[in-house]
Amino acid sequence: MTTRLLVVDLAATSKNWALTPEGARRIAAEAPPGWTIHMVEAATSSDGDGPPRPSDEVLEAVRGAEVYFGFGIPRVLLLAAPNLRWVHSAAAGVGTALHPEMLASAVAFTNSAGVHAIPMAEYVVAGVLHFLRGLDYAADQQHRTEWNKTPFVRLDSVLASRRTRAELGLSALRAQSRDAADGPIMKDNWIGGRQDDRDVRAQS
């Protein structure tokens, strides 16, 4: 029986982005019958929407692949994979992957839209609390190696206006928090390719 090939190219140099052993086991367990999985061991980059130059290992492995999981897909990698039907990027950005050859192809291309949503919300909350609690005043005094409570005594009027602006922004964050509580924020976002090619994921 002819096997079909999925190439997983997620050995990111940044450990926060690299596929974990548990993640690799889950991919292997979910693969339909008749599929072979090549887990690329060569390091890749998760910066932006992927590396400008793929590794020699993935260039060789992808030649017979129907499905590729990576961080974007460089032009040279797409050209090396004549049988490719679906690319899924673990990144949210797609800028460098939308080269003319990808746009002209029938390859289905999805990305991980929303993967940064929770960290972005956390940074916003941190910024709101920084100014809402007057930490900018405290940091300024720290740089001058002084402690003067006078700005904090009269800070109530300043904080009141800051609090109003913060409340306007936090309503959107509450909605985001509810979405995160309901389930994974990462979505399989359809970028291009024929919609009827989605069945490549389940065919055996």
C-alpha cells in the first residue's frame, strides 16, 4: 500500500515555540491510517513567519509530502514539493509565505490565527496596571534614588482619569478572557487554496 507523507518541521530554536515530545506523540496518534510522519530534527526558526532558508533535511523530506506543518513556507520549499496539498503554519503571520507561486497554486494554506491573543492581552493588562497604580512615578523616583510620597498623595485625581480610560479598554479584554476560558484560542484559519482540499486531513 502506498503511504502518504506528512512532514512536521517544528524544531524551533526558540524552546517556547518548539514542538514538544507530547505534541509529536499527539500528531502521530491522530494521523489517519496510511500516513507516514516525518518529524524533522534539523533546527528551524519561528521568528516572524518562518525562516528564509529551510534546512537540507526538510528540503529532502518534503519532496514526496502531501502535507507540511512548519512556520510559514519559504518559496524554495514549496517549489521542492510538487505533491503538496496542504500547508499549515504554526505562526500567525503569513507575509513571506504569500509569494506568487503559493498564490497561483492549489495548495491549501492555513495559519494559527489568534496564537498571540492571550500574551497580547496579558501585556495590555500589565500596562494598564502599571499606570493605574502609578508605577511610572515610582520608577522615576527609583532612577533618582529618592522616595517622595507627595506625588502619590495627590495621585487620586490623576488616577481617576486613568481609571476611566482603563475601564474602556478592559471590556474588550474581558471578552477575550471568556473566549480563552471556553477553549483553545488558536484557530485553523483558512488563507488560500481550494476549500474542497480540506479533506486531505482525513483521507486514508
